[in-house]
Amino acid sequence: MQGTVKILGIAGSLRRDSYNRAALAEAQKMAPEGMRIEIFSDLGAVPPYNQDAEKDTPKAVAALKEKVRASDGVLFVTPEYNYSVPGVLKNAIDWASRPYGDSAWEGKPVAVMGASVGMIGTARAQYHLRQMFVFLNMHALNRPEVMIANAAEKFDAQGNLTDEKTRDKIRDLLAALTTWTIRMKESQKVVIA
Ligand code: FNR
């Protein structure tokens, strides 16, 4: 029988009232049967990347890598800054990919979503993340794409996601990520006769 798929959720904003952190918290609550989302909440503790520091991995980086490795898959929830991925998120991705040959991201199934106050809903940032997945050899879920535009209208003052269509989209994404993660895991064991 299938166990529970463990997903590490990482939101790329440090802002207290972040829409992306709120979206990830909602996703955690909406996780379907057969999936559990753990939220990585220490992004702000990850120091600026410095290759000189790779020999003595900072604690926060070691903790991130351990959590990524313990997960079956990853869910990034990214804001869009200047048409791309926020520096704090890119920085954490860079750290956990190093030293060369010891990337924690290697082979992980991954899904993306994001919320923006603008009309494009983080599409550009999401595609920049997807480009990184190629080099990181992460297995990206193609669809559904969840781009939460005009976020200020979709969350209430307490950070609850009140827009039903967006809630449905996230549910669809989580269901697809569950299936995708299981398929990826199984494919690593399959022998083609
Ligand atoms: C933004 N914002 C923004 N929005 C967008 O749709 N495209 C963009 O390129 C940018 N660029 C940008 C740069 C910087 C430095 C900031 C601080 C903001 C607005 C962004 O969508 C908004 O601040 C969100 O609320 C950020 O996400 P969180 O913090 O709410 O999760």
C-alpha cells in the first residue's frame, strides 16, 4: 500500500504578511490524503552564499539540505521580484546545490506556484525557477500552473485565501504533485525488460 508523500514547502518571501507564505500555509491545510507538507520556515537564517564557506557548511544550510533530502518532493511558492526569483530564494537554492556533486535537489520531483500583486501572477519568476530545475536535475511538474495574480483581492486581512477558483487550482496542483511524486519514485525502481 502507498504511504504518505512528504513534500517540503518553501516560500520565497520573508515578509510577515507575505501572500506567498499565506498561499503555502493554505496548501499545507489543503494537502490531500496521501500527502503531507512540511514548511521550511528558516529561509531568513540562510546566509549569503560564499563559496569559501562551503568547506564548513553553515548550520542553516545543513538544516535545509537535510530537510530537502528527507522529503519526497518540493513545492516552491515564489514571489516575483523584478521579473525574476527573489534573491533569498535563489540564494537558498544555490546553497543547497553545493558543494558540486552534493546537491540536495538532485532528482527531486518539484512543483511551483506563486502570488503577486500584479496581473501576471509570478509567471516570469516561475519560468526562471523552471530553468534552474534543468541544471539541478529536478523533475518539474508541468501542469497545472498556479499563478495567483492580483493577490490583494484573493486573500483577506488574516491571510486566508478566499478566492474559490484559486483554492481549486491549488487542490489540483497538490493532487497532481502527489501522483507525479509517486510516479517519479516508482520510475527509479522500474526495470525495463
Ligand atoms: C515586487 N513586486 C513585483 N510584482 C510582480 O508581479 N512582478 C515584479 O517584477 C515585481 N517586482 C518586485 C520587486 C520587489 C523588490 C518587490 C519588493 C516587489 C510586487 C510583489 O508582487 C509584491 O510585493 C508581493 O506582495 C510579494 O510577495 P509576498 O511578499 O507578498 O509573498
